[in-house]
Amino acid sequence: MSELPVVVVGAGPQGLAAAAHLLERGQEVVVFEAGATPAAAVSEWGHVRLFSGWPELIDTAAHRLLEETGWVAPAEGYPTGREWVDRYLAPLAAALGDRVRTGITVTGITRAGRDRVVDSGRRDAPFLVHTVDTDGHESRIRARAVLDASGTWSTPNPAGASGLPALGEHVAGGRVSYRIPDDVSHLAGQHLLVVGAGNSAAHAVLRLTDLARTEPGTRVTWVLRRGGVGSVFGGGAGDGLPERAALGIRARRAMEKGLVDVITGFRVDELRAHPDGITVVADDGREVTDVAHVFALTGFRPDTSFLTELRIALDPALEAVAGIAAEIDPNVHSCGSVGATGARELAQPEPGFFIVGAKSYGRAPTFLALTGYEQVRSVAAHLAGDDEAADRNELALPSTGVCGGSGDFDTAGESCCAVPVLQIGVRPVAVG
């Protein structure tokens, strides 16, 4: 099967880095991206600034490949998602050329001539990657190995606190959204509610409270499952990530100035839609009434629907790769204490198949771009037959201050760490 390519699913930061490492090692690679452009998911939050600085957002093999084109790496600063795409990810995709194929969705992965049950000859059978393009044309490609770097952006968690959509959440339709808002001017004068305790929720709150300062009648309510607000605001000035520190300081200031009503211990159970708004009901019966729009920013989870014919091992709680779950558990670890994970830890019962990047972390919000880059470096080395390099740890994480594990039921699925892979920060907002 050596003549077959390695297929990478997803042309985000880790997928493109994986392609760069494989190419550098003489391995042919094809990258399938469902979006219309490379890094399509990052482009969706292009208005948001990252917590990590430029040196932590550029993969080493990608850097070497881009230097050959005359590209100069940004040396300092904290880019927005749009800047990350324009100044690094889009040029990287261009350097990889027609190996990156956009507008193609992977619908299934299996072994040629063998479903999930068949043992005989399984290891020696090539992978079949089934795809569909934007015109509905179906195709498939044979591969000697597959890396799933599709991320979790397409599958946000619901507003419901029990992991399933709250009663009425689907019926509420367009009055519930699951993304950090950009332009919120059309919401002026309305009652707006944010669900979630992570940095995405804090960012949304700041966008909305900025609107409340200038548009009379705009009300903002922030509901938290956890019983207190302390860890929501991070480490303030003592935080090792300046952009995250700024976010926490601004969010606390907004609360202190009465620009947002914060309700703790509120586990969303039901959304009752009315012609003039939504009543948000907690599992203890408390209600928030007359809500015009709900922003459910409660994290993400992996989509494994196209992996049903592969033998994979995921942790039953985190839905993370089983081999790394103990090392990334947000109840124990912060994004700063999570160590390197490579090919050995990421290995699946299906030889030659790897889940990498944010998706490998499942529901854990402790992922950083640097940990993903180390993953794909190791996996590429393994696929090239260099197991010594694959086993080597080349990860050097910066200090991330007070970011800690949740350690409490009320914060399950959330932490003071950044949103998986995105490491989203905040666009400057004036509060105070």
C-alpha cells in the first residue's frame, strides 16, 4: 500500500500541519476540507482574538515549507482568527497546492471489502474514504492511512445542562445560536441571555454589554451551571496569558457595573417559546423571562458519525481518544498542565487510523494548538517509519498561569481554559 496517499480529514490548523509534516517526510498526502476554503471553521470566528501569540500558532514543518516561498513569520502579537487565516493558514494551504481539496465532505471511512466485523486481512486492506462534493457527486479514494483532524466546531453542545437539548430548544430555532456573535446591533433594546462559563461565553457577554451601554433597553443575563463566579474570570492580572487576563478583567468589570445580571447554579432544563420571546427554565424551577435571544456557548463535542465502520477506542466520559483521556481530563488538568501526546498514545484499534487535534480531546476543553502540532509531528514520523522521532517529546508549552481543572460537577465540560483548538480570546471592548 506504500503507493497510496495518507488522507487527512480537515484543512484546519492541525490538518494542514499534518500535511506539511508528511510532505516533508516524502509521504504523499491528500487533505479533504468540507468548507469552501481552507481553515473554514477558523474563518467563522475571524472577528475574535486568540489567547496564544504568533510563535505558539505556527507549526515547525509548516514554517519550513512556507519559508521556501519567501513567507516571513509574524514575530509577535495576538492575531484574530481572520489574521491567523490570512497570514498563515491560507498561505500554508497554497503552499500545499492541490493536495488540499475544499468543498468535499468525508461521509464515511472503512476498509476495502471489509466492514467493521471482519477480522481476516483487515490490517493489510487499504482504507476507503467516501466523500461527497458540494454538487452532490459521490466519490471515494483509497488510502494507506487516515488522520481525522476534523475538529469539533460543527457539533456544539446544547444549552441543556444534562448534555441533551433542553426541552423546546429545537423548537426555539433561530432564537438560539451557538457561536460567538460579531455584529449584535440588530439585538438592540432586547433581553439577551448567555449560557456557559467558558471564555466564549465571556466574550459574548462583553459584546452584548457593550451594546447595552449604548442602546437603552438592552438587557443581558448570564447563567452559569457552577455555583460561583470566581473561576469564570480567570486569573486577572496574574494570568500567564495576557489576552485571557484582559477578558476576565473586562467580564468582572461588566458584572460589577451592573451591565450584566449573573445567575449561578442555573442548569437550563427548558426553553419555552412564546410569540414575544423565550422563558428559560432551570431544573430547580427558576425562570428567566422575556428573553429575545439565547447564546448557548457551552463547548463542543466530536462528530463520529462517519467513523462507524472503523474500530475506534474513545473514553466513555470525554469521548476523547482512549489512550490520552487520563492525561487531558479537565477535572484534573488545565490547558497549561496537559503534556504531549503522540502516535503511541493516539493509536487506535484500527491500525493506520488516528484522530488528532481538538477532536482527539473529545469534550475536554484543554486543547492548545501546540499540543496538536506535536501530535501530528509524531504521527507523521510514525507513518514514515521513524518511530524514534515519533516517540520523542518535542513539546514546549508556555506557562498559562492559573488555568486549572474544573474538579466539580457544576463545571463539567467547561474550564477556565480556552475553547478547544481555537484558544479564543476577546476583541477589545470598552467596559468602564
